[in-house]
Amino acid sequence: MPNTRADDTQVGTLRDLAAGPAWTEGEQLRIAFENLTAALATSIFTAFVIVVLLWPVADSQTLILWLGSLSTLTLLRLMMQQQYGRSEKTAVMFMRWKRGYSGATFLAGVVWGGLAAFVFPSESVLHQAYLALVLAGISAGAVSAYAPVPGAFPFFIVPTLAPFALQMWWSEGSHGNVMALLVTLFALALIRAAGEARKNVVSLLELQVKNADLTRELHHRATHDSLVNLVNHGEFNRRLRKLTADNRRADDDYSLIFIDLDLFKEVNDSGGHAAGDLILRNVGEIIRRNTRDADTAARVGGDEFAVILEGCPQQRALEIAEQIRSQIENLRVEYEGRYYSVQASIGVSYGLVGEHTATSMLKAADAACYAAKEEGRNRVCDNQASESYQTTDRFELTQSVALSAQ
């Protein structure tokens, strides 16, 4: 028996991927938030290292205040990450989270830049080198973490490196100007690298979307009848088995409708298969109009159709069947100057999930459809689900379900 739960999960994933650009942008933000844990852990470790290195030449209270500010911001960003993971992923919320992520990234850059602004070791070239090395490492490591979100990396690196570059520019000696220029070039190179990294992420996500489009199309072709765009025989059986096996919906009403077209052979004989195909397409549209998205409408044979009505009791199912019958009776299709019409014999069965099996429902609907034929056609008959009915070979559904369940 097929793994219907896995199939449904796959269909849900394909449906998400079908959102295209919206899904791609959401995935970029998701990846960035996933990268945040490692980035923040590295940031805190590096912060302790630089505090130890600068302790001999900088004001201790300022260093402690700076470390406390960074630690507090890190904690808040971790809380933001957790809230994002639990939040609803809507378009409005996406824009809020994107702004929040970019804003927090900018604040992190401001805090790191505060090292050069407030505790710059102007008297020690060695400690300046330590600071330059740490800021360069933090900036380079941030490329992969922040690159997926557009604009996030520049928001971080500019406030991180600009104070250090300015301090070097204002320092005495020509080496300071050279160092400031090198820091600027380094920042520009990292911004370019982040842009390329983001392009790679976007390319991979867009490839996933294209593959999903192809897979979804193949899945649709495998589960739908190409002529009428209703589900095919195999998919009908799979959904019926899934419904009857759903223990969570025990005692829930459901109904089956079998539709066998009357006079369809005459249409094919007089107008050819092209006229017959037009009839079938129009019948498929009638069935689709009279059923809900949650129902399953299928073409199960040449001129036979079936519908699973979930959560639908007997009386409502009979009303729907009568609507379909009446609209089919009034259908007129023009082909090459001639008009063609058909009628429908319809059988309805009804039962409860968990009490009546797929086989009993199929047998009852098949027998009701046969009774409608015997009583003069162009009518609706119904039966309660039961194993006692003898089946015809018109639909061949009962045997198919029994074999696939083994």
C-alpha cells in the first residue's frame, strides 16, 4: 500500500515551493536565522579574546561596559531567533522579521565599531594590530552568516570597520592613512564577496523552485486525467483509502457519487471522438462546479466519473447529484455545425468513516448507478454502504481498491 502520508507531505512541500519569489525570499531569511547561532557564538568568544588582549592598555570599566552591551544584544538576538522559529510565516510578518534582522545586525556592527571608537589603543601599535585582526576576522566570518539577507552584511560591516578606519586616518604618520585605505578596500572586497555569496544562495533556491515546478507538473500528470483535468482512477482510489483509514474522523459522514453518461456512444458514433471529448470536458467542468475543493472529483473510465464527498450526509449528497444530473441533461455542445447532448445515470452511496469501508461504499454506489440505468436512465438512485451488493464491471473500482490495499 502506498505511503499516503509521505505523498501528502510531498504535495504540501511542492505547494510551498510554488510560491516562487516569495518562497525564495522567505528561505533566504530562514537560512540567515539558522546561521545566527554559530555567528553569535563566535562573536561572544571573540569578544572575550579582544577584552583580554586590550585589558592592559584600555580602560577596564569601558571594556566591561562594552562586553556587557554585546552580551545583552547577543541574548536579544537569540530570543529573536527563537521567536522567528515559532512565528507564522506570512508576507506581512516576513517584512517585519526582515527589518528586525537587518536592524539587529546594524546594532551588532555599531557595538563592534564601538571598540575602535572608545577604546582605541592609540599608544600601542601592537594592540592596534590585535584590534585590526579581530575586527577583520569578525567581518570576514560575518559574510556567510549575513549574506543571504539583502543589505544585512553592509549594515554590519560599515559601522564595524568605519570607526577603526577613521581612527587610523587621524593617527600621526603616513602608515595610518595607508592602513585606513587598506581597511576600506578590505570592507569593499567583503561586501562584494557577500553579494556573490547571496547570488549563489538565490541561484540554489531558484533551482529548487524550478525543480519543484517540474515535479509538481509531473505529479499532476500522474494523478490527473489529461482530458478533463480531474483526478484519475488511481488517485481516486488512493484518496478513498486514505479517507476510510483516517481514525481521527470516525463517525464523520461521507458519500460517493458514481456518474455513468447515457447516450455517449451515440455521440462518438455520430460526431466522432472529437465531439465525445468536448462532451467529457464539459461534464468534467459541471462536476467541478458543483463540488468543493475538499472533495475529490475523478474520471474513472471512458464516460464514467466518481466523486468523494467528505463530511457530506445522504441528503446533501443527493442534492449535489441531482444538480449534476440536471446540468448534464441541459448540456448542449456544438461541434462542426451539429449539437450533441447526453444524460447521466447517477448512483449515490453514503456511510460513516471508520464504520463503512471503501469496498462497501463502492459496491453500494455501483449498485445504485446500475439501478438508475435499469429504471430508465437519467436519474439518481442511492444506497447505504454495504458489502452485500453485487458489483458490475462498469467501474472496476472495488477490485482495484481491494488489490491495492493488500
